[in-house]
Amino acid sequence: MNIRPIGLPPGWYPDAARIKRFLSPFGAGRAGNAPAALSPHAGWYYAGEIEARAAASLDRDAVTVAVLGGHLPAGCPALFAEEDAVETPLGTISIDAELRAALRERVPHQSDIFPDNTVEVLLPMVKWFFPDARLLWVRLPASAASFAAGKALAECAAALGRRTAVLGSTDLTHYGAAYGFSPAGSGARALAWARENDRAFLDAVRAEDAAAVLRLAAEKQAACSPGAVLGTLGFVQGLREAGTGGLRVTRTEYGSSADRSEEGAPESFVGYGGAVWTKTQR
């Protein structure tokens, strides 16, 4: 078996014993009923609780969890992990090769051979909440094609009879000198500007406004991986078109790396958002 090894250095998430202690309050081997959610992809020290709540919200009966990552500009193909399984501190997760093959027939793609945190940082949580599920590892570019890829994922999963949940992965505004982006200067004014920028992006997510998601990411740097967001929106739309029923965002939450600062508004900081789609009554 070809296993993709852990690629992130220590510090992104803790070792196995600490992972279990961190995730135990959220439940083990149990999840919710959401077919899709958005999560940050920062190190667990900064965004782990938002990430865990997003992962824990996903459909407990899913047999495949698709983690949609990003960090890809427009014009790039989708990137798929080509291995048979991926390594996590809690054990390996098998790749759903059949679903991967079906989706690759519909989506321009290449192999994901690059180090990146957008998928990997969430995998210990996938293993914890879905110990027997398979994985689909895909990174999507910042373009409308990613919405179509998400719809194709829903259609491929339905054709295979594969109950699938999607976890989209993006961080929000990267503000400050460390990121070369300081439109509101520094201090409290900067923090307020960034939080409003993030609020506008989460409003676009709630409205499922794919055009606004792309625009805010491009013009306001409101998200680093909008392709993952569009893929999630496309998946939700695909479920609707397949007759799954009403779906809407029922919960969002927000945080910032500035929340960890002991010095007020730090010079540089990143926003983190979560969103969960659940079924509604017709």
C-alpha cells in the first residue's frame, strides 16, 4: 500500500496522546448530521476548537469524508492525493479510490505532490470523528471551476451510492506586515477592519454567493482558499439538485489569531471562520 506520510512539522497539531485529550470533549467516533461544513486550517493552537466543531458537525453516517483544500490561484487544476492512504497520528485513512477516479473524469487535475496544510491539518480530526470512513483529498483553485467541481463531487457520490460529507478548508483575512496587507494601518482600527472584512465574507458564504466569495477573496484578501469554499457551495447545490432536500447554513462562528495575543491588537493576525450546512424542513 502506498501511504502518504505526515508532511507538516510538529506544532501544527499535537501528538497522538494530546490529540485524544484535545478532541475528547467533542466525542469520539461520533459526529452530527451536516453534509457539509467549512473550517479554518490554521494550527490547532489558534483555530483547533473551530476546526473540531466543524468536523464534529458532519454527517455521522458518511462513509467518505472529502476534505477540500486550497492555496491555489485561478488557472491551476485541481490537485488530488494519489496515494492509497494517508498517515495521521491516530492511524492511516484509506483514500476512496473509486470516488477519486470518478471525479477525476470530470475535473481537470494533477497529482498533489506539494507540502500544504489545508487538508493535512484536519486529517487527525477526520480520523477521530470518522474512524472507519475513507478520505477524498482534493485542493481546488480560486475560480468558478471549483463550484462546478463541487457539484460534480455530489453527482459522482450519488452515482456510486457513496454517502459523502464535505469539509471545506480556508482561513480568512491575513492582515499585517507579515502578509504585506495593511489597508487600515495597525492597532485597534486594523483589527476592526479585518473583522468587518471577515464578516462580509461569511455573509457571502451564508448567502451562498459564489461571485461575492471570489470577489472578496481577490479584492479584499478575505480568504486564502476560496476554491475550497466554492467547492463546498457547489457540493451543497449538487445535493439540492439531486433532491436531498432543503439545506442552509445553520451555524457560523468566528475567531482570530489576535484572540491569542496578550498585547492587544498584534501587528499581524489571521481570521478564522466556520460554517455548517444542515437539512431543513420543506
